[in-house]
Amino acid sequence: MAEKTKQRLSYIDWMRGLACLFMFQTHCYDSWLSEDARHSSFMGWSQLGGTLPAPLFLFLAGISSALVTSRLRQKGIAAGEIARTTLRRGAEIFALGLLFRLQEFLLGWGWAPWTDLLRVDVLNIIGLSMVLMGAVCYAAEPHAHPSVEAAPGSTWRNFTSIAVSALMALVIALLTPPLWTTHRPRGLPWFLESYVNGVHIFGKPQTYLFPLFPWAAFAFAGLAAGFFLMGDWARRNEAKAIFSLGAVGAALWAFGLWLDTRPGQFYAVYDFWHSSPEFFFIRVGVVLLILTLSYSWCRWGLGERGFSPLIQVGTTSLLVYWVHIEFVYGRFSLLPKRMNSIPAATIGLATIFSAMLLLSLARTRWEKWRREEAPVMGHGRTRPC
């Protein structure tokens, strides 16, 4: 059963590995290309691909939260304990985000401003999104209906979770434009307002940061998708369920494009590429289509034929994210920054991916060795040489 579950969900790791690949290319070309190369169409396509990693990571964090919550429900775990599990994991990732910023500040000692310690990065928002998802799932529990509560895998309970998660994603997306412009919470200190709209210390939202609005909406979209996939019908009809999500993705993509062409303007300030609900619908649509393609590639294509580098990297995405940053943007950059041609930067990208793959393999083997050694050490036997 464990092996079947692993095979069934390997497309999630493959998709996470694909997000890592998009992230590597975005960071490498952004850090290493010369000024002339940065004005090429190649750089434009690279940056367009760079709009995918953060939505993918947050969406997959939502799916993972739904899978864990559903499995705990099926075991009959109390709603409060399930919420504490999700809140604890979200708090851990948020703390890791703060630790990552501290590391980067110390490695950049002498030129990094102290305000970078409070910069809102993707790890911070993944952690906070998980905290919010845990709280929302707990609040949505049917406490007033004991008969539903007694059936952990009930259809009604799962439908409620899907509806509430999707509604939260929509509300966050719709509130983003005013919270970035006309209704900014200016009374908050900048380091708190930055979690709302990414203002940091610059007096206006910075598009390269990751505030809760709109980024948490992708996590809630993933949460809704995850609860759908864990439903009774979806587990019996896996392929149909995945392709249903792909159809929803195509519809959202078309709806976002159609909505953007409507005459008139609902918001006082409109920024399609960064804060508009239309672009959110399109990106969620793209993510759902990537989910469908990932599933198809792993089930009927070459995704699981032999060793898969993307699946391997996807299983250790947090580690490779943490490490590669310093060798691309940091003091130990593999190539000189802003001084390289496209071919040279591409060779650097291949080197980074290979190094992160080796690091991922080393981490996996160490974890396996540790699990195998734990019972031996527990019985008082010495570790073999």
C-alpha cells in the first residue's frame, strides 16, 4: 500500500522538481547575464518562466497540507490535533525563512543592509500560508454536526473543505489590488505592512517580494485541489480527477484572458502582471495544466522510467533552494555576476543543476542510512565502520 501511494503521488515530486528547474534558470540568468544579454528576447522568455516557481511551490504546499489533513482525518484524529500539526509545520517553515535571511545577512556582512533581515521571502510566505490553512481548515470543521464529525472521510466534509479553500483563494486575489494601492495599511510598521503587500522600506510594493496578498491565494488554490484529489470519487478515478482539474485550469486561463479584455476598470489602479485577479486566474490555470501534464508524463510517459532527476530534486526542494541561492546570488557565486554570455550562463546553470542533484542524492542516502541505523543504535549495538 505504501508503494502504491508513493507511485500515485510521484507526479507531485516531479512537479516540484520542475519548479526547482524553473527557479534555477530564472536565478542563474538573472544573476549572471551581462547587460547586453539581459536585453535579449531570450532573457524575456527566461523571466516569463520565472513567474512559475513561486506559484508552483505555494500550490504544492497547499496540496501537501490537504493530503496530510485528509490522512489524519481518515485515522480519526481530532480536528484540534490536525490543526496543531499544520500550524506547527507552518511555524517551522516560517522560522526557517527567518534563519535563511539571517544566514544571507551574515554571509553578506559588510554590504548587506540590516533591513534584509526582515525581507519577505518565499519561505516566509509558505510558512505563514500553512499557518493560515491550518486555521481555516479548523474553522471550517463541521463542529455543529456531530454525525458529520464522526465520519472523517465524509463527502460533505470534503466538499466543505474544497469550497472554503477556493473561497479563501478568491478573496485574497480580489483584495490584492486595493491593498497594494488605494487601501494600503499605512499605519503598520514597514516590516509588518511588507507581509501584506511587499512594501519593504521603499514606500511602495516591490514586485520581487512575496507578500501574503496575492501569494497565499496560490496555497489555498492548492489546498482546494488537494482536498478534491483526496475525495472518494477522485481516489477511485484518479486519471479522470486529474484531467478534470486540467479542464478547470484551461477554463480559468480563458476566463482570466476574457476578463482582462472587458471594457471599464473595476479597480482604481490596475496592474495586470503583478496584482490583478485576472493574472491570478491565468497563473492558477497554468499551474493546474502543469499538474495534469506532470501526472500524464509520470504515468504514461518517461517521468518514472528509471531514475528521474526531477523527482529526486523535488523530494529535497527546500534543501536545494536554500543552498543554490548562495552559489548564484551570494558571495560564493559560481560565475561573476552580470558579466556572462548566454552560453556561459547556460553552462553555469547545468553545473548548478548537477550539483544540486548530487546534493539531493547525498541527502536522500544519508536519510536512508540514518533510518536503517536507528534500530541498531537503539539496541545498543555499535555503528559499523
